[in-house]
Amino acid sequence: MRRSWPSALCRATVRELPAQEWIRDTRTGKPMQEQWVFAGSVFWTDPSDGKEYYQADGGDLICLSNFPTAMLDLPIESSQSNESLLFDAFDGRVPPRGTAVEIILSPAPPAAK
């Protein structure tokens, strides 16, 4: 996963970096090393009207903590508890609130044999 956004110095310049560069591993203070994996999420049928809902649409699309409803999750145990979070935002690396950011999802390169 990568993301892109306009440079603060020149709006015509678009910066693109791996999403992990914005996420700090609280154990090491370094960028997150883990890659997201497709977890798939789940479908739920509302018993009152029979409508089916994709649970990741509720906000658990790309997660840093393990949620059963996540579409993309980390392949490690990562707590949902605020007291035990493994990751947080990297201060000074995340663009200001309100900056338009494009998330680019692409398959990982094949593993080396």
C-alpha cells in the first residue's frame, strides 16, 4: 500500500511513499515494517430486513489492530486496547488535516525463492 499527496511547497508536485512511513512502531520508534494482508472481512445479514452488509464498510477497511471485520489487516497479533497499541501516527510525517491523500492498493511483489 502506498499513498500520495500534493507537496506543501508545490501543489503540482505529488509525493508518493509506502504507507508504513506514516506509521510508527511504538516498540521501536521506527516505521512499521509489517505488510498488510487481505483478511477479507465478513458479510452480515440484518435480521430485521434481510439486507446484507459488508462489515469493512463500517470503517475497518485497513487496520493496524486486529478486527474480525477488517478487509486489510496485519499478519501479527496487534491489540485493540488503547493501552496496548503497537502503532501510532508518526508526528511530522503525516500531512496536515484536510490534505487530500490518495491511497494506492497494489499486490505485493512475489516472494523471493
